[in-house]
Amino acid sequence: MTGTEIKAIVERQRAYFYTGATLNIEFRLAALKRLRAAIQKYEADIGTALRKDLGKSAFEGYMCETGLVLDEIHYMLKHAHALSRGKYVRTPLAQFAARSFKKPSPYGVVLVMSPWNYPFLLTIDPLVDAIAAGNCVVLKPSAYSPHTSDIMAKLISECFDERHVAVITGGRAENTCLLSEHFDYIFFTGSQGVGKEVMRKAAEHLTPVTLELGGKSPCIVEKSANLKLAAKRIVFGKYLNCGQTCVAPDYLYCDHSIKDELVVEIKKQIRKQYQEHPLRNKDYGKIINQKHFERILSLIDETKVVYGGDSNPQTLQIEPTVMDGVTFDDAVMQEEIFGPILPVLTYDSLKEAVAKINSMQHPLALYLFTEDQKIARQVLARCGFGGGCINDTIIHLATSEMGFGGFGESGMGSYHGKEGFETFSHSKSIVDKKTWMDLPMRYQPYTKIHEKIIHLFLK
């Protein structure tokens, strides 16, 4: 799509927004119901597209993408009425007589740019929040997941007038054109590098942004942890979608005294969950493309591999891999892995581990396995990170009852549920001043008695 065509779409959406059509809450709910019906209609096609792009099984595709989107729609259909109402707040005595309230209002025309690793979820989930809040939306899915992009384009075109929601496919050229346009809000999910460019371009128009980025999310296993259960849940979170998950445990950081036993349990769980030959497992996915396949392989140090390590260039698959004896100087620790490699590092004291994590870029997620609640409270209080779990991995993002987002280098802003609605809304602060009384003390000429009254009101 050309820059001229993209500009025309944005201009049509802005004109449509200013008609006030999207302000009506019933209009928003009807749009969400149409979206839900279309997703249910194309559920099998969405699953097929996810398998073609990422090798996801139908079960995983629904559990991690389609089902979560439907859950978010369900939340918004239930709560959008309440979320869109104004909220009255206390009015200071000095403003008597008046009523004060906060009124959520849509930003206008918003841009949602999504990645390839969960292409349906990370495109449609923010769309749901943006529609519920009353915005017009331009969607830009990743060029790396073309089959999912195609089915989303088909689905959206059947549900919405392009003046309300439009999908723009393509690659860097389209991204560049989009970021040159003036949007009222930009929601981006992707890498830190591209996130910085999005923020630079947004700054030219002083456009607010939400950035959902990534980072090296640590998984701390403290010596009191239930190691068998920890291994089971770590393997699930790490190798889901072949490790191509922004909140996957990037590395294992465990007490040196339990490391050997933990590694044994992790090996058992890989065999149990992915079978003896994972590359033959029809439910085990693939790496998104050749470039990422080669990048991930380059991070594997064969001298430190204690499990897995094999790959299939024809299918772009890499076995669930465990590397032991890793240090923070190794190549695998210099970037977010975003693949099925689990480096194992150890610490001598938890204080040392916390200090090391805090010396690095703030991660999107942190996971802690421990049976000691005092230790859990200490780690949560002292480490900076976006969100996470105690005694589990990745499930903190699978709820509409809590916001999901990054911190520091891993992003800014959050969404899901109430926080998603608020992300795509501007809260207007309004004082409704009554006309039957007008307190005189704020007007000149100032007098001593008015000065005393002001001091009584404002203290």
C-alpha cells in the first residue's frame, strides 16, 4: 500500500471519528459482538493460519491466542458500560457549589502495530480494548506471519467499515508511511530496537504511546522450591511456541545447591511434555523464519548443551535445549533468546541474584519459585520488572482482571481489561459549576476577610 493510500485511510477514519458515531456505547458493543461472531466463524481458519506461520497446534492456537481474545471480548461486553461512565469525585469546598467528575473519552484514530510471535492475540486483543473505548483503529500486523495477517484482514473487512477499523499489510515501507502519519495514539508490541524508532516518530507529533517490548526475563529458583513442580511449569513456559514468547523465562537462575537436581527434573519434563524426539512431535512448532532460525542456533554453545541441541533446517525446528555452566558473559546471555534454549546459571546467595538482576535492563517478566513467602515478598519488592508469577510462569498475562505491560527497557503502559480500556481513553477532568451561587473571594479587589476565608478553604 502506498503512502497516499495510507494517508487517505487515516483521514477517512479521522473524519468518521468526528461524526461521533463511535461515542455511542451501543455502537461499540455491537462492533465487539460482530467481531466475536467473525472469530467464531473463522476459528478453524485462524488455527490453520497459525499452524502455517508458526507450526502451532490447534489446541495451542486456541489456548494462547483465539481463546484469550474471546475472553477479552467477553470482559468488555460485560464491563464497557460501567467503564465508559463518568466517575464523580469530591469537590473542594473552595469550588462550592459544583460537581466534579472524570469522563473517559476515546483518543480518536489509533495505530496498533503487532508482532509475529502471537500474531492473532497481539493484534486483536488491543483492538478489542480500543474499540470498547470508542476509537477508530488502523491495524498493522507483522509481515513475518502472512497467513495470520491474511485471515485477520478478511475477518476485519467483513466486520467493520474501513472508516472504523482498517488492516494494512506489508513490511517496512508500510511501517515507515504509517509512522509518518499523525495518530492520536500508538500501541506497539515488538522489539526494543523498533520500539525506540516508534517512540522517536511518535514524538514528532507528541503522540502518546504504549510500548510492549521484551528483555531477558529471569526465572529464579530458590532452594526451598518444589523442584518437580517448578521444572514442569518452567518447561511449559519456556518452550511454549518454541520459546518465541515475550514473557518466556529467558534464563534459569537457581541456588547452586539445587541446580543439579533441578536440571535432572527439567530433562524429565522435556521428555514428558515433548516426547523423546520433539522434532517428530506434531504439536511442537517451528521458528518463524530462516533468519531467526540461524540467529538462535548461533547462541547454542555445544560444549555446554546438556539436553537437546538438534535442529531441522528443512522444517525450521530446534529441539528444546538446556545449557548448563553458563555465565553472564556467554553469547546466549547478551540478547533476548526468543527461542527454545534454556541457559542455567547459579547464585550463591539470593541477595547476589537480586543485585545482578537489578544491574541489568529491567525485564518484562520475572518468575520466582519458592516455598518461603518472606523471600517472595523480598524479591518482588526489590526487583524491577513488568509482571510475573510466584511458582509459575507466563500465566499472569492470561487474565482480563490485571493489566499487562513492561517497565523501563521492557516497555511502558499496559492493557487487558479495565487497564486496556483506560489505555485507549483520555480521562477528562470536569467541574460542573452551578449558577445559583457564586463565592466572591476569588475576585478582585482582594480583602482581608476574603484572605481569611481562602486560608480556611485551602489548608
